[in-house]
Amino acid sequence: MSDPTSAPWLSDDEQRAWMALTTVLTTLPAAIDAQLKRDSGLNFFEYTILSSLAQAPGRALRMNSLAHLAAGSPSRLSHAVSRLEGHGWVARRNTESPEGRWVEAVLTDAGATAVAAAAPAHVREARRLVFDGLTAEQVEQLTRIGYQLLRATAPHLTACMEVPGARPPT
């Protein structure tokens, strides 16, 4: 029987990769959040909600699906949607079908305008912080690595991440 307190230690290369990854995971979201707040008054979670709704058929999603896409708990999503409703950017509607009843979040015209206004600066910042420093080959590697890590950490989200018309990474 193996010792439960022992673990295979990381090699020097793995340790450097781990430190780089964890540092990016803590600094990149803060930098993106700061840009969004400064330029549009939205935090990244709210922006993700609005952009997910903007891309959804009919600009509407079930609240539970939206929570998965935005990577937030149902409670956090409900609070954020309430704030967005206060701006007139999102509305909730009860929907009934043979499958059952649920609540959907719907992007309003004002919300579509708000996310469209926030998107250019957000994309510029994502490009500046991530893509401007990478080659096309590195972007492809980042995509493959990201999906591989996502399949290990949250496999249910991989289908949500598909870009229309794009080939999923192998």
C-alpha cells in the first residue's frame, strides 16, 4: 500500500510551468476586470452574462445554463442579473414547455447596446494582455492546452466553449 502523505513532486520544468499558470490565473482576471470596470462600469462576470446572452438564439438562456456559461453559482448569477435588470439590460421571463417550467434571462435592446459598446475595449485589452505576445502556433497550442485542462477540470463546459464554425481542438 502506498503512503497517502507522499506525492510525486513536480520536476523543475513542471514547477516553473505551474507557477506561470497559477500567476496568470490570478493576475489576468484582475486585469480584465479592471479594464471593464474602468471603461464600461461592468465587471467581468456581468460582461460574460451579457455577451453569452448576445450570442444565444433569441438573446435568451435558461438561468441554469447561463450560470454554467458564466462560471458562477446560481445565487451569484441571480444577484448579477438583478443588477443588470436594474440597468434595463436584462429581463427575466418564465417559460413553460412540455419539458417543464424554467426562468430565462433575456438580453434587452439596451443590454445589446451596452455589451456592443463594451466589447471593443475588452477585445483590445485581451489582445494586448494575451494575443499580441503570441505567435499563431502558440495561440493554437494555448487553445489545445486550455481545452485539455478544461476537460479535466470542468468537462461539462467544453461544449459551451465551442465557437460556431470552428473546429474543436484535439
